[in-house]
Amino acid sequence: MVTVLHPCRREIAALPDEIRGDIADAVARLEVGLMLSMPLSRPMPSVGLGVHELRLNHRSGTYRLVYAVGRDGQVILVHAFKKTTRATPVRNMTVARQRFRGLGR
């Protein structure tokens, strides 16, 4: 089962079509129980247990989708954004952390 947090739904809708397609492909793999690994995805323990970052590149820039996978296999899409600096901006990390904590996990 996949859950998309309401603010993340708006963020994804604002991304380029090709990136949204790549997200759909990756999420479909997660939904059937496959685990994604580098270079497509990496764990983000600084945000929370079971939280990962989907890493997508496009000619218009670099994009990230923060998602969580629960022990029950549920996939929750937490935060999507265009990356504008080499390191993930603190603001984006803070948003992802707050949204993840809001899930009560």
C-alpha cells in the first residue's frame, strides 16, 4: 500500500513529467516489496528509521523524494523537492523530519 502525504502530493505534481514517471516506476517496485538501492535510493537515518531518499536526475536538475517503508511494507511518500545545492538543504531535511514525526512512527 502506498500513502502520499497531502503536501507531498502537491510537490510531486509540480515536478517535470519525466520525473513523475520515474517516481511512479520506483514506487511500483517498492509496492511489490522490492528494496531499492544506490544509486537510485539511499537510507536517511538522520530523518528516521526506515526513511530513504529516492535520487532522480533530469536535464532540468536533480530531484529527491523522501519516503518511508514500514515494517508492514507500507510505503509513505513524505517530501519531494528539486535539489539546488550539492548537499541536501537543511530546510528540506527539516521538512522531511517534521512530516515523518507527524506520522507517529
